[in-house]
Amino acid sequence: MLIIYRILINIIYLLSPIIVIIRLIKKKEDPKRFKEKFCFFTKKKIKGKLIWIHGASVGEFQSIVPLIEKYEKRKDISQILITSNTLSSSKVVFKQKFQKVIHQFFPIDTNLNTLNFLNYWKPCLSLFVDSEIWPNMLLNLKERKVPIILVNGRITTKSFKKWIKLKNFSNFIFSKFDLCLSSSLKSKIYLKKLGAKNVKYFGNLKFSQSELEKIEIRPNLKKFIKNKKVWCASSTHDSEENFVGLVHQKLKYKYKNLLTVIIPRHINRINPIKTQLNQLGLKTHLHEPTKKVPINTDIYLVNSYGQTKPFFFLCKNVFLGGSLIEHGGQNPLEAARYGCNILHGPNVSNFEEIYSFLNSQNISYGLSKRNEMYQILDKLFSSTNNQVNIKKKLSLKGKKILKLSLKEIDNYLK
């Protein structure tokens, strides 16, 4: 199976110039930095110990920010290399302004590429976040005896069923990990069945919170929202914006100063979303911080990445998308950490244990119909603020998970 994989990845490599050109046209690649995927690096390695962390996209990076902050303080670590696959994640890393962190795009996983990558960066420890499994890179790391750790490992039922069909290959690949820190009990079971030898579960790292987090909110936007009855629909997918718009219409009969903030999962859908909402007769304003927001705005539509935190900070109630459709839901922890009540649809299989915990703490509310969302929001709008209690519960849990995870990882840094 490894031979087949290497043939396929080399075919992709040969076709990659065409793929990159298409992605450049679609503005999904950085025109100056896409060459990093071919091991033409734009940053330099400095002398000393370098640890390497790889996460596919924005969500994976954000989950390990508290981990990075701890390693930033350590004198024995000179440099922290972050790699990812997407343009949006590179922008989010840049905004953090870490002192020791540099970002590069993950190379295409050919045998030659991975060798060139490791020859250049020479990491003393490699951390792969969530479900990032790259066979050639793992094999070459193992060959060099660089410890390999899966952090916040997540194996969905769908991906498990695919891997288990290739049981010999999965055993061969997953056994390369020196340590797997699972994000859920279900993932722990799956990882063991797929061949991982050393699997531990302390909880999902996304419960932990950054110590240095700063939220920049424009005073005019803060003032505008403060005078409104506001709620947020975040990480929405196709058809969910229409659902939210219809709920807004009904709520507006009772709450005249209502504002609904919508943050789509994919901002390339902004124009059709705006058209759809306008067809419902709703006044929609695109997120442009320098422009004044019209007083009669119904929907504040966010059209850029990395903007969730300010709105979670300003809103008490958040609906998490990807849950009304067959997607499996989006992670609610960021919003919950800011003290928000969480609303979600019935399809949350991707984060089952997290939603179960939030539900047990009276933080989350499930729904499947528009009238249910209306009734829940109507009740929450009238209730007293529970933000302090929510923050406290999640903070204690997050600190414990981070401490235990760091302790395990440190065994391999020594």
C-alpha cells in the first residue's frame, strides 16, 4: 500500500503546478510563498532546539495556541516552526505575533520533499494536530528518531471506516507515533484499533485558553452592538443562513432593536448569502470596521477570517453551524470559553463529547426547527447573564487538560 501511496502522491506532485495556478487564480495560495510547498523556504532556521507543530488549518492552530505560549517561555527552545496547508491559517499565525514562532506551508508529502524538509529544519520534536496523517513524513521522522506526537488526535467514525479497510497499512502508519493524545474517548478507541501503541486521553485541548489573548474591537462597532439585542450564528453552511434569517424575522416582531451577526464557515459564499438574506427583506451590512453601521441593520455579515472572537466577546448567545445539515457540527468551545450560551442543530457527531459536557452544564441547547430556535433565544434574551459561571467551568477544565498534556509531551523533549 505504501508503494501505491507514493505513486499517487508523485502523480499529484507532477500535476501540482497546474493545481497551484488554479488555486492562485482563486486566491487560495500566497503568490510569494506557495513555493514553500516545494521546499523553497522563506524563513531561516536558527541555532538551537527547534520543535515543529503541524496543523492543517485555522481550527487546528487555534487549539494549540496555549501550548505554544508555554513553549515560548522555555529557554531551552530556540525556535517553534508552525506548518499548515491553508492561506487563512498562515494569516492567523501571523496575527499572533509570537517571538519564537515562524510559519511555513507544509510540503507536498513526497519522499524527496519530506527528506529536504527535515534536512533543513532538523526538528527535535514533531507534533501533529488533530487528524494530520502524512505517511512519507512520518516514516522519515521515524527513520531519524525524531519523536512523533499526535496532539488532540481526532478520528471521526467516517475516517475510521476508511482507515480500517486498509488495516495492515493503518497499523504500519499509526504505530509510528510515539504518543497519541486523544481529543475524545471515541478517538482513543479508534486510534488503538488503527495501530497506535501509546494512546492517552485527558480531554480536548480546545477547552484550554490563551493567557495572552487580546481582542481588538472597534469602539463604533462595540457601541452599536451594545445598544442592540444581539445574537450570533457562527460557522454557518449553505441553507443555514436562510434558517437563521427566518428566525430573525420572527424574533424581530418582539425585539425591535434586534441584530443578528452571521459568520459563514466559507467567506467565498458571502455574495450569495447576502442576496439570499436581502430576498427575505432583511437589511444586510458587510463587516467593514471603518464604515458606520446603518441603524436599521438586521444582519451584520462577517466577510473575513479570524473575526469570531470579538463577536463571541460581545454576544451572549451563539448558534454553531454545520449542525443543521449532515456535516457533524463545528467546535463550540471557543464561543463557550467567552461565556456564550450555545445553540446547535441535531448533527454534532464531530464533537459529541464536548456537546455532551456543555449540555450537562446547561451551557448548550439542541434544536432542529426554526420555532425551537426562536423559543430558546426568546428565553435566553430574558434570562440573567450566566457568562461568569460558564467561563469559570471551562477555564478550570482547560487548565487541567493543558497541564497533563504538557507533562506527557515534555517526556519526549528531555
